[in-house]
Amino acid sequence: MPTPPPPRAAADDDRERPADVVCVGETMAVLAPPDARPLAEQSSLTLAVGGAESNVACGLAGLGHRAAWISRLGDDPFARRILAELTARGVDVSAVETDLERPTGVYFKDPGPDRTRTHYYRGGSAATRMGPELARHPALRRARVIHLSGITAALSDSCAGLLETLLGGGHDGRGPVVSFDVNHRPALWPDPAEAAHRLLSLARAADLVFVSRDEAEALWGTDRPDDIADLLSPAPVVIVKDAEHGATSYTDGERTFVPSLPVKVVEPVGAGDAFAAGYLAAVLENRAERARLRLGHLAAAAALRTSQDVPVMPSREAMDGCLALDEDAWAGLASR
């Protein structure tokens, strides 16, 4: 398992201490109905904030870690709402750039009887202008962990170049651990073959990869966790998530499975990001692999219980109690 660099000593002004984790990617304004009726039947919408990478940053901040988010936003009210909300959640947004020419992206949630659909209006957004030069930002060099997702690779060629630059270390063990969530969004990839090729290449270059079993099946025709881990080699750590069944990690030649907790699902959006936040929090705390998966499940369960993309995390006392359970006790929780 790649080990993040140790935390830097606190400065005289603690606000100047670098973030433990820096998350890079687009965040958008989210317009959603106030109830479960479809979008076409609504007369008013609520305004919120949503983005996979900033969701992870918020989750980490909610778990007590220093997290930053880097991106580009337009010079508009949506950008100001995003910055205000992330700041209120404890995320450092000081490195976010403002684009005076391009807008902040927007998406709409459309509830339905089977699932909530999303409609994106992000083409030509400010975030699509991120490029490889952003990799030189000092916050990224000082971080213990950098978190990325496959969504960014689909936004533009320059965004894909940024990910390739950040993932270009080749598992050399120097610098930050680079975490990559495959986060396959078919609507963003006109050519499925290109999505399969590019996301596989990026995942193999990461130090730590999150992927769901159904994503792997859709992208690469592979649905067995062991086969997925083999496919993503030489990535040192691979975490395969299997919805309500559990998650399996592959690290240092060891396979670890931890079952999910039973949850009455309000909305699944954001659960994968919360899982990543929980797992990365446990990495920063140097916890054992089983505890890392458990903390991922606990954070994901909090997200599944709310319609918000970012949940209020349970208290660390409650989480620590669950992490301390023996395997039989955890299995008892998971079987309820």
C-alpha cells in the first residue's frame, strides 16, 4: 500500500498549513425539485451544489481532515454559491480560479419511479479549460493525497491532459499518493471505446483506484472483483465496490472483503464519493485495511440516507465504535 507523506508541521498560523488531501475536478450548480415529482411537473426548483471531487473534499472535512478543492469557475452567482458552500463545510477553496469568459456548469435532477436522472449543461464551462499547467500548483505538490476522477477526463482534451500529468509519477513512491475514482459517466463519452481505453489507462497509473463492479462490467466486460483487480494492475491498491453487497480491496497481494451496512436508501447520488472520503480518511489515519473499508461503508451509508449529495457525517465517536467491532459484530450489523 503506498503511504502518504507525513503531515507537515503546523505553521504559526494554522490556516497556512497545507491540505492533507487536494481534490481536483468540476463542481456545478444543481437545480432540483423540492419533492419526488418529475422535473417537467415542477413549478419551482431548489439550488444546491454538486461535484464528485468536491463531494469527497467535503466528506473529508466532515471527518476532521484538512481538504482543499481546485478547479475553475465562472464569474457568476453560481460560482459564488459554490465557493460559499464549500467554505462553510470547511474546504479550502483558495486555489480556485475565476474565468471571466466561461460560465459555471449547471445540472438538473429529474426524479423518476426507478431512479433520479441528471441533465447536464456543462459544455464549454470554465472547468473545461483546466489543463496540465494546473499540475504545477504548490497546493498539489504539498498534499499528502491528490484525489481525481474519470469525470474530469471526459470534459475536454486539456482536462484529460491534466489527469495524465498528475498521474504520471508511475508509482515511484515519491510525492503525494494519487487516488483515482473511475466514475464512469456514459453520457459524457460519445465513444464508449474511447472511454474504456482512457479510463483503463488512467486507473492503471494511479496509486489507489476506486471502481464499482457495474462500471467495470460496462467499460471492460469484466464483473468479477478478482478479474477487475488483475485488469487494473499495476495499480498498487484497487477497491472494487459492489453496491449493497460490500467492497473488496486488493493491496500488497492481499484481498480484503467487508460487507456493506443495510440502509433504507433515500437517493444513491453521492454515496460513492462518501465512500472514497471515508476510505481516504482512514488512509490518512494509518488505519488497517479492514477499518478503511468499514469507514468507507459508514460514510456511504450516511450519504444514502439523504437526498443531499454531501451528508452530515456521523460523529467520530460513533464511527470509532463501529470500527472497533470484531468481525462477528460487524457482520451482525451488516446482516440486519
